[in-house]
Amino acid sequence: MAKQFKTVGAARLFQLVACFVLLFGFFGFRDISVLNDTSHYYGFYYLKAHLLSYKTEPVTTFHLLDKFEYGFQILIHILVRYVSDNPYTIIIFSSLVITIGELWIIDKNAKSIAYACFYMLVASMFFSHYCIIRQTFALLLFYIAFGYLEQGKKVKYCILVLCASMFHISALFLLFLPIVVHIKPSKRHAAIAISTALVLAVFLFEILSLLGLRDHPYYQKAIQKGTLSMIGLVDLLFMCLFVALCLLAQKLNKALSMKPIYFWVFLTAFCVSLLAPVIYPISRINEYLWPFMIFQLLRYIEPAAMRQPYGQPSNKFNKLLRIIVIALFAIRLIGINTIRPEWLHIDDYKFYDFSKTHHTYNLYPLK
């Protein structure tokens, strides 16, 4: 429908509004049974909203037993005290912020917002981002920080990443990027990074133990399992196929090599995936990197839809590559919803019933 508009600006505005309505409408008014973590955040907010002491104490109060990062605790405190004690507040507020943030970064990278949204949706990025609320708040700050890193403004980048870590501690890993982005991309450096990741994978339990993380739930669960994570192996296979498709698209389009920052984003994500079969939760680091990897792939296979195209719009191979990429994403999404339906809970989607006084599905933040 956007093609019916005579001006590019009007078409882009229509796409922005349409995508906003669809995304916010679908995720912002979902029932608490939709997406794995929705009920946990709802339950946490419910508990806090019903504590009189919580409403009277300073919003900067830190509760160690809450096990949530300080920035997120302050946010919840502000919402409970000054916005509403209705626990659905965190769901609709987070959905609004996430929708705006996602469309902002897409608009910054893509000419066709609808195209980019489609690929992000099929790649299950949106389902994941609206689920892991705390980490997605950190991701939105990383979206801004990444622009500063591209401009070489490392101090601003680090400040924003530190702020992001106040919502999800995993963001601290992103402080690694400014160290490596100025290293010249080469096969030798890639081989060193991959070899290092493989060595880390072999001795990961020993390393985490030395760091004092032996009692961490993820460590305990992985060590008790005694075998490699099957979902981690599948994640690694998917990463290998994705990287191979990017390299193939680059070669078929005879495109210039990707910028060093994107080289290291891809390589970092690949190395993290090598560790995922040992302790799968470590793959959550890649949630920060996947959007930029997808944008880079689209620059090859959907160049006309991107602001910085790398490929050739008329390349005869691009249509086939698009079909392969969409099929790969779709298979992954269907596989997750079939094998691990508890991750998404979208097979029985329904809207939140605001007329009900009580909602009891996983009301309290239990795993």
C-alpha cells in the first residue's frame, strides 16, 4: 500500500504508523500467558504494587533480594509510585518503549521499514525482544551506543553501555567491542578468535568456577546436565548457515568487504555461539548483535530497501537468496514454536482481558 503514495516521505510515514500499530497492538495488549517472561514481570509488578512500604520509600531504594538490576528496579518504582499500581502497566509501557526503539533503529538503517520489520519478525527477533524486557531496555540503549561506536566516540559508547548494564548485566560484555573494532579484519584474526572461543568452550566450567560463579543457577543446571545443550548446537548450526549466507551474498554481489565494526560483530556472535552448546544462556549476548547482523545481510540481498546498500538490486541471485533466508528464518521460528513452545507461548495467542479483576496465570515470578 505504501507504493500508492506519491512522495517517499509519505510512504515512509505510512509504513512507520502501520508497523507501529501492528507491533504495539499485537504485543502491547497481549495476555500475560503470551511470551514466556510476560507473567513473571507482571507478577513482580503485582507484588511491588501491593506493598505499602514500597510506595512510600524513595524510588532509588535498592532491594538486593529482588535480583533485578538497579536501573530496572528504579523504573518499576517510578511506574508503581507515579503512574499506576495496575500490574499490566509494565507490559504496556515496555511494549510502547520497545516498539518506538525498534522502529527508530529500523528507520535509521532501512529505507523500506516494512521490509526490515518483516525480516525481523520472521527471524523471531521481535518475539524475543518483547519477551526479555530488561535485556531489551539494555538493547535499546545499545542501539544508540552503536552509532557512537561507528563514529569512534568510545567514551559516549561506554557510558551508554554502562547505563544499559543497569537494566541487564549482560550488557557489560559489549565493552569488549571498542577494544577489537580497530583491529584490521583478516582471516588470521578470525582464526585466532575462533580458536580462542573453542579453547574457552573446553575449559568454560573451570573458568567460571575461578570467577566465583560455581553457584550460579545457569552453571549448576549446565554442570548437572552433563551433556552439550541440544538447543545450543542447533543455535550454532543456525549461526553457521547465517554467516555462510552473508558471505555467499557478499561474493555473488561482488560487494566490498563489510566495515570492520560489522566484521567484529559477526565474529563475536559466531564465537558466542561456539560457547552456547556448553552453557546455552550465554547465547543471550547475541541478542544485542543479531539486529545489526540482519541489517548487514539485508544490505546484500535487499539493497534497494536499505540506506547503505552493499549489493546490486538487479542481481539475479538476490531473489533466490531472499527465499533461502526467509525459509531459514521461518524454519527456526516454527522449530522453536514446535519444540520449545514454552519460550514464546504464541500458539494460543489472546488479548489481555481488562474487564477481569484478577489474572492468576503464573501471577508470581516463579520459574
